[in-house]
Amino acid sequence: MRIITISRQFGSGGRELGKRLADILGFDYYDREIVSTIAQSMGMDANFVENTLDRHGWQSVPITYRHSFHAATVMNSPQTAILLEQRKVLEKIAEAGRDCIIVGRNADVILQAYHPLSIYVCADKEAKIQRCLARAEQDEALSRRQIEQNMHRIDRNRAAICEMIGGRKWGDPVTYDLTVNTTSLEIKALAPAVADFAVRF
């Protein structure tokens, strides 16, 4: 069994890379399916779950997630409950024993015991803005400023959750097996090279 985890900066194309790798390698692919499973098991709306995981201010959680089990106020928060359920879902995926690719959700930290190939996808700001503009739905019509604000907020929250869960600095290259900079690369052309690395790793 091989598990590949993909952590990514907002707008860097990590989701697209994950999908293309799954197609090339024939691996199962998990991304928003994880959110849907959490929502179903907790009886919550999937949009609420995704919004809580990706966008809410995690600075409001006063004690680190790793040591929060002794704090009733933290344990009873929706953020912590959803994070705990996320861990359960990820562990079930790993325990199934199938080759898979998991995008986001701090899977690289949560599933350390399974020794996944951890990939970090990044790009410079302008490349991320252009990718977001090119892929925006017609009814979104976000401005460059709005995209920049989304990038900052979502990546800040991803970093905060990573620190709470594993005590690691999100995006630190030494904590990943492979860092992929998509700034000047077409992901469609890049994916086969990453897939080749993955099977040789």
C-alpha cells in the first residue's frame, strides 16, 4: 500500500496535481470526499464542515489541539469535534490498505505512522492569482484583491491547524519528501514526472 499526501498553498494547483497523479497511477483519490464523510457522520452540512476546517479563525482556540483533551471548552468546540472526526476518517482510509492520494486535511501529519510520500505544492503569488482567475466560475468574478485575501486567510488557517495537530511548521520544506513549485510549470506536463518519482520513492 502506498499513500501520497499533498499539502498545497491556495491557488498553487495542488488539487489538480493530485487528480492527475491519481489518474496516472491508478490510485484512489480523496479530497472533498473527506468533508462529505465527516458531514454525514456528524449530521452536519458539508459546506459548514469545509468552512470550519478551511476558513474559520483558529486563533480562537486557546489551547493547542495536541493538548486540548483536558480542556472541556476546547473539546466542546465545533472546530475540535470536526478535527477529531477528520482524524477518524483519514485513519479509516489508511486502514483500508489501498493505494491512495489524499489532498490536504493534514493527512501527512495525521498518518505519519503509515509513512506516506508527502508532497508540498507551492507557487509565487502572481502565478497563484492567475491560476485562480483562470479557474474561477463565471458567477464568482473575484477581484485580484479578493483572491489575495483568500490566499492569505486560507493558508494562515492551514498553518495554524498544522501547528495544533502536529506541532510542525506548515510549508517548511524539511518536513516534506518533495516540494513542487508550479510557478512556471504546466501541471499537466509536470504530473508524469512527479508520478515517476512517486513509484521510485
